[in-house]
Amino acid sequence: MPENTTRETVILGSGCSGLTAAIYAARSNLKPLVLEGHEPGGQLSITTLVENFPGWPEGIQGPELIENMKKQATRFGAELKMAHLNSIDLTQHPFMLTVGSEIIHTRTLIIASGASARWLNLPSEQALIGYGVSSCATCDGFFASGKEIAVIGGGDSAMEEALFLTRFASKVTIINRSEKFRASKIMLDRAMAHPSIRFLSSTTVEEVLGVEEKDVKGLRLRNLVSDEVYVLPVSFMFLGIGHIPNAMAFKGILDLDDDGYILTRNNVFPTHNGQIIPGVFACGDIQDRRYRQAITAAGSGCMAALEVEKYLEEHGR
């Protein structure tokens, strides 16, 4: 490829990890190209008040935090492109990306495409995301202080969320559509032993009430055994049904775990058949199934960008 058509680095994703990587790469004069993907801004773009990101004592709206990061990255020379990756070839170097009808070549690649929360996909639920409906207990649990809340799900994620939320909520109701819970015995026993947690099995959520008020007022539930429909008065609904890593484009190209997260060494080095691929790095929720916080995503984005700079330096760039 002609020298002037090859990028030094391309970043896939414009959430907290991708934009932090862009800031660091741009300040190193690498002129990174950020492909924003199908969820520009990541999960912070659908988050209301963020109170646990350092430096914002009064909190900051998620979309505003993302917008500030974009401005910071472009100020140093990053280029943001509203585009979605179609395919990728990591067998040649520079790497080749197909984006729409465009071919992009790059010497290094940072994968920061994140993970999307699983939702019930109810119109009322979607309308109230950030207004009492949340997929992150760690992020939003404080706002449920003293309130009665519901956690949706029957696996370990739901039990963990429910147990964490008992620190704030006056009562937690776990709602599971199946009769049996998928959670491990130890997690289920812990939740069942907690005096503030109760269980509703064979139950589905048909509607989240409070759309007009922009504030959760309750859940319209259906018992799948008796077919009874009734309202559970709660002020918050937390989804505990897991996340979907946005890594389908890398299936067969990189090593993924059973749930589709990219496997990495030392947090940022993805592998293929157990071997690190020189020049490819991953950061944020695409490879972090444990923490999934804005600050940990930002930290790993910083790490990935520093590794890119080191790699290019070692290869005479």
C-alpha cells in the first residue's frame, strides 16, 4: 500500500475505552481514526447521571461525558467516523478493514466495541432507561436508596445485582420468567437467605409503568402459571440478564470465551489459537465481563493506546 493511505492506528468503538484510547493516541501524534460503530458513545450514551467518574463531584450526564471525551480526542487530532465494521483481515499487515464500501489499512488496531446490555425490549422499558430502569446496579444503585425495587433475571448476574442493591433498597424483588433459577447454588442460597429479598418465579414483566411521568411507578406482571395480571409497586427496575459482547466480527479470528468476550493476556493483548497477534489490542467491556465500569474501561483504553505507541516505536514508526 502507498505510505500515505495507511493509518497508524484505527479504534473500533466510541465508548469510554475507545475515546480514552483516542485521546492518548492523538496526543502521541498518531492521528487515530475512530469508527463509532452501531452504538456511538457506548452505554454511557444512554446513562443519565454518572456520579462515580473521578473529577465530577456533582456528577455528570453520561452523554455529556462522552461528548467531552470526543471534543478532547478531536482537539488533539483524532478523526471520528460514523461507520460500522463489515469485515476484517488480520492475516496481512497492514491489517485490512472493510467499512461499508471503503477499504481501510492500518498498522495497529484497537478493539473497543464494548458489550450491550440485554433488555426485555418492551417499549415502556426502553422509554424509561435512565429514569428508573437500569442495567447496572453498581452505577445506579445509590439512586434506589430507601426504595422498593425489582431485579429481572434468574442467573448469577441477577443474584449479584440483588445482593448488591440490598445496601440501598428497602426491599428487592427478583422476578424470573422460569420456575427454576439458573443461578449457582451458592449464589441462590445467599439471595434466598437475605431478609430484604423476595422471589417471584414463573413471572414476566408486561409493562413498566410511569412513562408519562418519566419515573418508574411499578411493573405490570403476568404469572405464567395462573395467568394472573397484577401491578407490583416499585420505583426502580434493574436488568440482571447479562450482556452481549459486540465481538461477532471476530469470531474465528480471535479467541473468544463461551459467552463471546474477547480473551486477552494482561488485559489488552487478544490472541488467536492462544498466540498474541502483534499490533492488535482490545480494551473495555469487549474483554471485561467482570467490572464493566466507565473508569475501568477508560483505564484499559489508556493501556491499549500506550501499547500501540510502544509497538509502533519498536517497529520504526
